[in-house]
Amino acid sequence: MKVLRCVLKLAAVAAVAAAAAYAVTKYWDRIEDMFYVLVGKVKDKKVEYFPSEYEDFAD
């Protein structure tokens, strides 16, 4: 009985892994687009921690 439970758990883990791999391959273009949108938003809101050394000399 313990062996059967172990086999069923392994089969369930394999099924979940296969479903995740399928979802990633199916929606890869949407995942990639979302990543680039996120990167663009982060770049837009980026705070400049080290201002330019010539900023003090602006007229």
C-alpha cells in the first residue's frame, strides 16, 4: 500500500510538472511580452541614486 501511494504521488508530481512545462511553452510569447513591459515600467520609475557630476553647473 505504501508503494502504491508513493507511485501515485510521483505520478501526480510528474503530471503537474508536465502541465507547467506545457503552459510555459504554450504561452511563452505572452510571458516574454509581459517581462519586457515590466522591465520598461521599472526603467521608467528608476530613481537615479548618483546624479550627474555636472548637475551642479546647470544654468
